[in-house]
Amino acid sequence: MQSARGGGVRISFSRWRVHRRAWSRPHRNMEAIVLQERERHRIADRLRDGPAQVLANLVMEMRSLLYLLDGETLDMDAVRPALEKMLQEMEDGLYDLRKIIEDLRPPFLFRELGLIPWLENLALQYREEHHLEVDLQVAPDLDPISEDVESVLRRVIQEALRNVIQHARAGKVVIRLYRDEADRLVLDVEDDGLGLDIQRAYNAYTDLQTKGTFGLLMMEEWARLVNGHLKISGHAGKGTLVRLQIPAGWRGEIRGERYGEK
């Protein structure tokens, strides 16, 4: 973890690679397998804390409702609010389940039309569902992007936006996709939220080394599959920038189950 000028914080992952051997195809294949296993654990956690918890709550509430129905007197004024609450919980659980399925398998727009139409639809979705303004800035002269790189970009964008919704309290996010002076493909996801302070960044850095399912670590694992570099920087109260850089001319292939995609 590094402190940026002006009191900001920057988390760089490059030091983690110093003792790693050169990346031959077998090493990338093993990383893909390890990442798939971490993804399974993370999905299991999301299912447990989301839809599974909803179902457990519904079982308890239905038992309480059956108890009311078995009583000598039936108070419909008590039954109707209970049913309405259960219906809302089922709708919320169904929404969470659909989001998990979408993360596991790329949506139709992504599979059939590619990254940019999917991004445009994602921006609209976040505006409608989370009241978050998403500004897309895609370089008009961008060269075609390989399927594997597009998949990594999609996963990093999804995780970055999820972190914005859960932690940043932001009103706007800018997503940029372009090539820099070194011809690297660059993805920026920048928000205007709470930003990073020293203690929060230290806690995040500690979690990165102890929790294989932590979101920031997963983004770095995805980046590494395409020889990319991930940096996270920000200032307290002035937003956070997630930057992914992928070297020019990367023509590798990610094998395995493509992170659960079939």
C-alpha cells in the first residue's frame, strides 16, 4: 500500500508479482483454475447471505402465518401485511438470484453484440435501479478487443460498480476505455464517492492478503490472467479510481471454464 501525493491513498498490486515465475501457458491455466475455485466460494457466500437467507426467513414467517390460520380466531388485518411482506422478500430474493446468474454467465447483449452495447445497457440499468449516473467514454478509434480480454474487462467493471454501490455513496461514475501512450489498453472506473482514507485502505490491504474472496483481490486475479496491472487510488471525500492496464498485443488464451461462463 502506498500513500499518494496530497494525502491520498494508492493500492498497487505489482509487488505481489516479484517472486512469481514467468507466465507460461501452464501457469496461466493454473491461475484460471485457482480463480474458478475462488469464484465458487464467493458465489456460495452470495447465495448463503442472499437468496438462502431470504428462503430461511420465509420458512419462519410461513410457520408463523400457519399458526395464525390454525387459531380459533383469524385476524385478516394481521395476515395481509404478513403476506405482503413475504411477497416483497421473495421479489428481492429473486432479484438477487438473477444478479448472481448474470455474473456467472454473460448476458445476451454481451454474448451476441460485445462489450460496448453491454456497457451502454449496464449504464442504463444502474441509472434506473441505483440512481447512479454512469458516464461512458470509449475511444472511437479503439482496435477490436479479444474475447478473453473483453471477459476480464466485464468482470472488473462489474466488481468495481458493485463496490461503488456497496461502499462509495457516489452519485456518478465515469467508465473510460482507451489506449495510452504505450499502446496499453486502459480501463478506468472512477467515482465521486467517499474515496479512500488511510485506515480504510489499510484494512482493505490486510483483507486482500487474508481473504481469497475479497472483491479487490478478485479484480487483480482477473487482471493477471491477461498480464494486466490493477491500481486503485483515491483521496478521502474525493472519490476512487480503479485502473486496469493491459499490455499491447496480448494474444494469450485463458483456458478452463472462463470463470463459470459456458
